[in-house]
Amino acid sequence: MRILILGAGKMGSFFTDLLSFQHDCAVYEIDPKRMRFLYNTQRFTTLDEIEEFAPELVINAVTLKYTLSVFEQVIPRLPKECIISDISSVKTGFHEFYEQSGMRYVSTHPMFGPTFANLGDLSSENAIVIKQGDYMGRIFFLDLYKRLGLNVHEYTFDEHDEAMAYSLSVPFVSTFVFSAVMKKQDAPGTTFKRHLNIAKGVLSEDDTLLREILFNPRTKSHVEGIRAELKDLIEIIDRHDEEALNAYLKKIRGNIF
């Protein structure tokens, strides 16, 4: 299959390495320097090259801020039977865009990073394949992710947005709180260093991704839940209420273990 990958960032490079020995792959990237270390793949910097390549599948791996605008640039140069796809972790407006595009499409979310995951061993990681879209496109990604050993789940666009509102907003907002009150430590403990590494990873994400997570209409209720829990904890601390603290610790351990 002729596969075009848009963007030569971490995930674009990952998919190139993954697919280039089984398929005829090309990467489109406006910054040629980012393609220096790509192997066994064609390197494109112009839309004319895309049109000549005539891909059968496009994987859009650019940052969220540019995903839809890059699609708009590329789609007029694609064959009508080409399947377009994205791997974005936030899909606000994507379903409507795909339906209006007139193209075959598939949308997935590989939930393994690359911020924290070990890309060499993905057996404990997850991926989501959206139920809507082209049947053959879904089959391609379902097979690909299962061969990687990923735990694969199938959601609708709405189900995906709901799941991401919780699984992204809660840890991200918790990280924001940690970062907002953080003070530099000359001799940080192990737990502090682990939280700091997580914070650095989260805050290195694209601002567009962080904004879309926070502005997801479903996010507010989860943030309010964090605020309510902090209020309860502050009251326990103010009272030095050992019994209430024991009950609180039992409750939160039950959520984790």
C-alpha cells in the first residue's frame, strides 16, 4: 500500500519506522531538516510530490493545531479513493470535518505517547479506533495496533471525547496544580522528582492540545470534582480529624488498588 505520513515529528517518525518495510511510504514535511534521519521512505516537501505519489492511505501526524488545516491543503491533491486518517488525542470538530470532506476516513488515538511510553514495548499501552468511518481503514489500524500488542478499544467520536475529558483533564489539571505551587528543591525526594518529571512531560505538550483538553465541554465537571476533593481534604487538615483522614485514605486507596 502507498502510505503518506504528514509530519516528521515523534509520532510521524514512529509510524514511518513501523510501516516503511511493509509498505511504500512517503513523508510530507515542510521542514526538510526534520526528515534527516528517516530511513527507507520518500521525503516530500511539496504538494506536487504528494499528487504524483497518489497515496492510498494518509496518516496525519502533525500537531493538533495544524491537523485540519493540513488536511485542507492536502485533500485536493489526493485520489478520491484515498483514505485519510488522524491520530489526534483530541477530536473536537473532526467528525464534522470528515463527513463534509467527501473522503473515506478513519480516526484513531494511539494512547502510548510518545511523552512517557516505551515505544519498544507497547504491551501495556492502549489505542482507540473510532467506530465511524471507512471499514477497510478501521481494519487496517485494528490489525496494526493488535500486532503491536496494544489493548485496542472501539469508541464513537462522542465516546472518545467523553473518555478523554476524564483521562486527560484529571491528570493534566492535577499536574497544573503541582506546577503552580512548586518550589525548587536542592535535595528533592523520590516522589517529588517523579511528579516533576511528569509535569515536565505534560507541559512540553503543544498549547493547542492543552487548550482543547481544558475547553472540552465535559472537562469542567471533572475539574470541579478535584476542587470538591481538595475542599474536603483541607477541612480534614484544619480539624486534625484522624478518623476522617483514615476514612479518606481508605476511600482513595479503593479508587487506586
